[in-house]
Amino acid sequence: MLIVQKYGGTSVGTTERIHAVADRVARTVKDGSTVAIVVSAMAHTTDELVSLAEAMTKRPSLRELDALLSTGEQVSAALLAMALMERGIPARSFTGRQAGIQTEPVFGSARVASIDTKVLNEALSDGVVPVITGFQGYAGDDVTTLGRGGSDTTAVAIAAVLKADRCDIFTDVNGVYTTDPRLVSKARKLQMVSYDEMLELANLGAQVLHPRAVENAKRHQVPLVVRSSFTEEEGTYVTETSNLEQTSVVTGIAFEREVARVAVIGVSLQKHGLATVFGTLAREGVNVDVIVQSVVQTVDADVSFTVREGDADATLQLMRRMQEELGYRHLVLETELAKVSIVGAGMISNPGVAARMFEVLAEVGIEIKMVSTSEIKVSCIIAAADMEKAVKSLHQAFLESDGTVDA
């Protein structure tokens, strides 16, 4: 059996933790499995490197920033390879370039273009455990990084090209929970979750796995296991279908803080106003989430959409510059909002889930400002002050009962 194991920053955060990881890898090898390892930088290392860059300049070159940040994973990989060799396990560290990970020529958020597996396969054939730096690759003569969650993405990509039997993502939590257990004490670990459910949860704020990693795992049918590097407890399996015996309509509840709502009142439909608004935001790199449009008259529309609070000021400036072009009458910004979402594949065949969600929120006096839905999720924009109450109420209604919904 070929297993790719990825260890996050907290898992390799100290030399003691790296020794513990080496013990775990050694046990896996001695049990008869072939193993390839992907590591993140030691905990807080990336933040420290960013601080060093900012001490030099407030606007560091993206090329030089990637060259700097990539060193963090090289430290982890080399140290873990040393620890494995100390235990009699042949091991060798590989940078992204040495591992053949070629990316787009983009700094800071590159995507993996291809992986030449020759060197890695040779190492595995020789009985050597390759310890690969996550988060990085190369384009031409340059080092590139994959952006947030890049080590998860590296691990899944390596597992796909090596045709691994599974990819274990080791982190500081012991699996995927119905919601954040730090917020809801009765949150429970899921034994299994589908790719689609995990992708929605990840996109909606759950930080256990990065959406790009889940998306690639689904595309290449790589079975994932999310588990803790601090215990031997079984984790959560992420596969094509979730547990067939699962009776809950809702699988999990995700939430996201620091949401802002922008309302543009009276956008001209004749001037292709919507295309102009969202095309401009996309070109400026502003990520738009929930969108609601209402057409009061045939000539114009009222449009509301959400962005991250950190993008709110830039969004307002863009909209103000386009007022003459769009012909809108008013521009409104509302901050201190949050998004709460219910997710579950069972929602496809169970009508009434959204209505029950709205009832639960109404019963505890929470006003819903915007709604977004898909086949397997319903998201509500609410006041940030109500977020914790909303999550607890929804968890109690959907996941601490039998999970049935009256049609």
C-alpha cells in the first residue's frame, strides 16, 4: 500500500514534534506500507519570514517573497529526513523543484501544472522515504508558492500522480466535526464525509482542509483521511460518497466571520450594469460571495453582495468611481456581519430544510439579511453578534436530534 502523509505546521512545530512524526512514519513503514511525506513549515515560521520581509520593505517583490517563504518547508523536510535516518529509515528531503512540481508562472498563488514523478518513483523503488516540501514548486528558473493551504494541495497532487491508495492529512484536530467543537461542545466527529460536502464546508469557512486540495482530491479520486498527529485515533474519511447509513439530512454547520454587505441601488440594466460591477471587482481581485438582485422596474435593479470586511473599503472606492457609468442612485455598506451555513448531501432529497433553518433562526430572534443556496447547502448572512447563537441553535436543531425535516 502506498500512502502519502502530510504533516501541518503544528505537527512539526518543534524538534520534539518532528521526532514524534518520525516515530509515526517509522511505524507505518515497518507495518509494510510505502510512504511519501509532505511537510509544512514549522509553526509560526511563515509568519516570522513575512515579518522579516516587511522589515526590509512594505512592498516586497513577489518573486523574492516566494524565494524567502519557500525556505520554511525546506527546514522541516531536512529535519524530518534526518530524524528518519536516525531511526534506520532511509529518507531524503526534496524541494518542490527536486520533486518535479512544476507550476504556473505566478508568484504567491501558483497552481500545479504538472509533476515529473521520475525522481520520486526512483526513491520509492529504492526503499527511500521522500520527504517533500509542501506549498512550493517551480516555474522556469524561479521558485513559486501555492498560496494558503498549499501544503494540502501539494500532498493531494503527489498522491494523485503517484496513484497512492490514500492521502493522510495530519493536523492538530482529530478529524472533521459537525461544527467547530470550540464553539459547540456537543459537536461530534464525522466518520465519513463526501468530497462535495467537504468542499462546501471548506469554502464556507471550515479550516480543516483547503478547498483546492478537496477539489483536486475529488477530480483525481484520491481518498483523504483527516486525522491528528498527536493521537492514534481514527480520523475522518473524505471520499466520493458519505456513509450510506447516515440518517442526518445536515452533515455539518460552517461559519465565517468578518463579512460585509454592499448594496448598489438603481443599477442600470440597459448599460449592462451587473456585468460591469462584477467584472470590475473580479479584475481587481475582490472575491464576491453571496449576490442578491431585485428588479423593481424594467430599467434598473437593486444589487446586494457580500465581500470580506478587509475588501470593503476597496470595493466602495471602485463602486464610487463607476457611479456615472452605472447610473446608480445610492451606495450602502453594512459591516460586522457573518455567514452561517448548513451543509448536507441529504438535503437534495429532503424538501423543507431551508424553511426549517429559517424557523430556527426566527425562534431565537435572528434577522436574516441575505440567503444563498445550492443543492447541498443553505447560507444566511446575519449580524456577527448573532453568529454564535445561530450556530448553536442550528446544531441543536439539525444535529442533536434525529435530523429529520418535516416537508
